[in-house]
Amino acid sequence: MTAQETAPEFVEAAAADAMLPLPTPEMDGDMLFRLGMQYSSGSGGCPMDRVSAHMIFNLAAMKGSIEARVYRREMSQEMEREEIAEAQKAARRYIDAGVVTLAA
């Protein structure tokens, strides 16, 4: 499943269908970082998905996770530009839908 498929409009369906761990409003940067690690390694019930991992690392970095910034940068070096753009768009959809809120 790609980050595009886990965009906010698909959160309920994805969670119900696959019981995938997804970003939620109460997650802080550290929790999001751990979730990104699960997607980057294919562990904890998450499929290995670079786009979703990058998206979640991006959200975690915006919430203050230094580790997420490092991992996002490293992942970016292994990804195609189209994958990075997809991950960034998915992160924006999570923010715009209020699924992930950023500090003011």
C-alpha cells in the first residue's frame, strides 16, 4: 500500500481492511518516527513501503523528531523523484485533513 492509498480519505477504509497502523492526531514526533521505522523495515504489521515511510518521517520531522529528519534524508537518496513527490503530497493531505496537527 502506498502513501497515496493511505491518504486521509482512505484512512478509515485502510484501517478497517488491513488494520494498518496509520498516523493519528495524538501522535507526537517520536511516535511518528517509530511508525515510519515500521514502514521502512516492514515490521509491526506494516508493509515495507518507502513512500509511506518517507511521508511519515516527514510528518515526524515537522513535529520535531531529529531522527526522522536523518532517516527521511537517507531514504530520499534511495528514492525516485516521483516517489518523493508522492510522499510529500500524501503528508500534505494528512496535514490538510487535520489527521496530523502541527504545533503553531
